[in-house]
Amino acid sequence: MDIKRIIDEIDHQILQILQEKARIPNAEVARRVGMVPSAVLERIRKLEERGFIEGYEVRLNPHEFGQGLTAFVQLRVVADERLVEQLCAVTGVQEVHQVAGEDGYLLKLRVADNTELGVVLRDELAPLKGVISTRTCIVLNTIKETRQIDLNR
């Protein structure tokens, strides 16, 4: 899908600016796109209503909060209607993805260390009805991590 067919160039610029710095003052966005602040605010409101903007969040440093270990856990599962809700409630789970292939779900976790990861795997994930097996990959170093969308494709 060509995003430029759905939104105009000004909306595209506004989205790019907000992705770079969500807390930028509306007046600064307006200055950068050459519009009055009230018109930019209305455009942002419409982008939110249309679902282009899902929300705004602050990126915190996980190490500062004792959650320096990142791990990805692949789960083989059998269908259980409550499983997804339970996976979302597991300690440290940041993302839950349903994936194709023999593994049913891929989880991203942030925990303190290997000990806490072991507790989560043993005491929270393994007992869940529907979980057949887990396979864990511990992140040694994160090279790139972003939620930004490439608006120029």
C-alpha cells in the first residue's frame, strides 16, 4: 500500500516529526510544516481518529529499572481460548506475536537476569494449559530496536 495515496505530504511530514520526537510542541510542528498551530492540531486529531497514530509513549531505559535481560521465547502450543490473555499477563512480557510454523507464539521478555528468566519459564509459562514446549533465545547485545515505521516506502 502506498501511504502517500492515503495521506497528503503535510500529514506525512507531521507523522515523521512526531515519530522523531512525540513531545515536540505543536507550535514547533506547525512552524516546520508551514501551517498555523490550530490547523496542525486538527490534522493530528484526524490522524489519531483514522488510526494512523495509535498513541504516544516514553522509551525508558530497562537497565535503570532492573530489567536488563532481553529474551525471546518461542512457544509450541495447542489451542486454548484463554492462553493469549494469560501470556500477556506473564512477568516481563513486552510483546506477544502469533507466528506461522510449528511454534505458535513468540514472546519478547525483559527481566532482571537469568535467574528471573528461569523462574518465569518454569513457574509462569510451563504450567499454562496449552503450552507444549518453549525455546528461549537470550539477547547478548541489542544493535537496533525501534517502533518507528519507515514512511518513505
